[in-house]
Amino acid sequence: MKKLRNIHGRGMPCLKRILRIMKLTNVFMFLMIFQLSASVYSQNNTLSIKVRNATIREILLRIENQSDHTFLYNNAQIDVEKRIDIDVEDKNVEEILDQIFKGTNVKYRTFNNNRSYVLYSDKNEFGLSQQQNNVKGKVTNQQGEPIPGVTVVVKGTTEGTVTNADGNYSLSNVPGDATLVFSFVGMQSQEVVVESQTNINVTMKEETIGIDEVVAIGYGTIQK
């Protein structure tokens, strides 16, 4: 009888451990299946649309009426009044959107388990594609001497660097419409618009002090 009790006593913790592992396995399997079903939802939900001379707004509304999908967009960025022809059969939403906006700069992101779409344009307000540039250059004084320690910052951000001992600097992934700000103690700050430039050299001028900014004292002068 003692042996039976000992065997039973050792077996119970083992059985509990096995049951706990089985429960955790079931939870993980459920989560994996849930994520998989969310990722393939839009692929399995196919639509058929055939219209002529319809606005993009009308087509998006038709998709919303025929499915659980919704679309969010900014009228200032997306020309939803543009008229197009479309003829698709048994296509998922991504394939339909790719055809609607083919040849344009309109892109989309999904959320809410791939049921909602945010449409956006990668154009800036001037209609130019946003490009990321690698910018480098050299900062010198009016005598052509390199200035080390000059702060170079992308205006409006915390992204920046400082020039090395030779006055050289380098910045990565700078937007094409960004402005670089060059500053150094005793020098006039300068701002340069990047545009499509990849090499920007800057000559800094000394900051002059007007006579009205200096106060004479008994043992020297100080700046106001």
C-alpha cells in the first residue's frame, strides 16, 4: 500500500505539469490561428466590380458596400474625383486598389485586422516625390580654413551631426524638402535647403558685434 501511495504521489505533479503544458500549447495554437486568419482575411474576401467613367470615390464606396472594408483618406492628397474604368472579377481588395491607383503615387496601409485601409500619397505639397538623400559636405571660414565642431541639424528635428577635424560632415536619409541649419559659436548661422543636393559646402562668416552692443567699463569691455 505504501508503494502505491508513493507512486500516486509522484505521478500527480507530473500529470499536472502535462496538463499545464497542454493548456499553454492550445493557447499558442489559438493565437497563431487567429493571426493567420487576420492576415488572410483580405485575400479570401474577393469582389467583382465592373464600372465605366466612375469616380474613385464611387468605386471605394461600392467596395465598402460589398464588404466589411472601410477607407480613410485626405481629399487634399488623394484625387478621389478622378474618373476611371475598372473591370475586375474575384479579386481581393489589395489587387483592386493596385489597379485603381496604378501609375500614381498613392499607397495604402492596413489596420483593424486588414479590414480598414488608410490611403496616402508619397508626394509633397509641390507634387514632387519625397526622396531620402545622403548629404555630405565641408564647412570652412572665409579664409577657406575648415571649422571643426560645427553643428549641422535638420531643421525642425533632432537629427544632426557635427563636423570633424577637417570640417567634413555627413548625414543619412535626409528628406529632399529638408533644410539644414549650420551653427557655431562666433559665426552667423546659415540655413540651406537640400532639394536634390547631395554635396553641400558652406562658408561661415564671423558674427559681427555693433558698437551699440558693447559697453565700456573701467577695466575692459563687455558685450550687452
